[in-house]
Amino acid sequence: MPKPSAASASRSTARVGEDPLAAAVRALDAILTAIEGQGGRGPAMAAYQAAIRRQGQALAEAGGPEVMEHVLAQLVAVARQSG
């Protein structure tokens, strides 16, 4: 089976014409923003963790560690701009 392309990394979250990695950053930023202050408990936290895991798995399949590191750097940059 062929390795998925970067375009498949965030197919469900990408807007038309949007870079799939930018879509992944946007999706993960939204998830992380939603869980801030939740205390790390309950069914909502389990759902957030599952969503993060799905995004991470898609990124790993799309491009491996290099893509994951790129997205992490983008998330850190977004967090610094917000904070």
C-alpha cells in the first residue's frame, strides 16, 4: 500500500486550497485551546486526547517525524503569539 501524501494529513480539517499542514496546525491549536483549564479529567478530556492522537497519526503517516516536528514548531509559534 502506498504511503499517504502530506495532502492526506488533514483531509478532514483542510479548507479548500489550504495547505494540509496548516490545517493540522489549526486543528491542533483549536483542540489545545479547548482543553486549557479543563483539569485533565472526564470524558471530554478523553475525546480531546483521541483527537490529538488522530491528528498525530495522520501527520506521522504523511511525513514522519520531520512533519510532526514542523507542526510542533508551528504550534509553539502560535502559542507564543497568543500568549
